[in-house]
Amino acid sequence: MILQLKYGWEPDGEAADMAAQMDEQTAQALCLFDRCGQWLIFNNQQDAHAAAARLSNDDSPELFPLLMAAANTCELTPTDRFDDFARTSARGHHYMDFASIRVFRLQAALPDAELAAARLQLEEHLIATFTAAGRPGREERDAWHAIESHLDELAERIARAYRCEIVWFDDP
């Protein structure tokens, strides 16, 4: 899968200092997946909670879901608004706050569906498009698109107007 759900935690105070000085062995012991600025990124909530408890004695840290586009499996086509919604780690992974975006793919709902026209109409609202790496020229049905979460109904209406439907990427 080119897109994966991860969990971020941004420690503060003494925990932030400890996180900044963390060596590779400690990072592995905490099951740290990646870092992106001050964010510590984990594969799941359990690992994030365990790390927060160890670094800050906080059993219920404020975690945030992140959608990761993996550097080695995903081709990213960002729009000029991408940096308002995403961060890129030193490892090249792109992270978007999953609470503020919706990700979808278009597919034909009827035989006379106009996928290209629907995509063109949605283009002004896109934050980014993601396709599988190493597969240039992939069809529209293989692309995932990110929009602001409050635009989900608009995207649905546009898709219906062109006899298409939207498949949402939801928390697995």
C-alpha cells in the first residue's frame, strides 16, 4: 500500500529534550518509526503511548493520526498548497495530518463515466496526488488524491456529476 496510517506525538519540555538527544538504540527500543521535525512517528498507538510513558511519564499523550506516503513506494504530485498540510521527514516520507484531510480515488460508477473530466474539475481543490512509484502513466483509477476534509461533500457532488464515484481512504 502506498499510503499508510501512522501516529505522531510531539513531546514538550523535558521529553522534547530527551527525544532530541535520543540515540538509535533508544529509538529502536521505543519502536520509533520516523522523526519529522519535533514529531516522533510510530506505527501504532500502542507504541506511541509506550514511548510517551517512558519519555514523559504521560500515560495518555495527545497523539495525532498521520497519513504517510512512503518515499520508496509512492510518487507524489504536490500542489502549491501541499506544504500547508504536510511535512517531509529526513528519510523522505511525506506526512499529512489525517484529521485535516480526506484522501480518495475516483472510479467509474456508470459505463459512460468521465473520469478525466471529474479529475479536472477536482484539480483546483487538490493538495496532492499519490501513485505507485515506478509506474508512470498509471490510469486515474490507481491514483489517490488528498483534499481538505471539509471539501468531501463537494468532491462527492463533482464525482456524481460526471457519473463517477469516490472511494475514500479510511482508517483501516
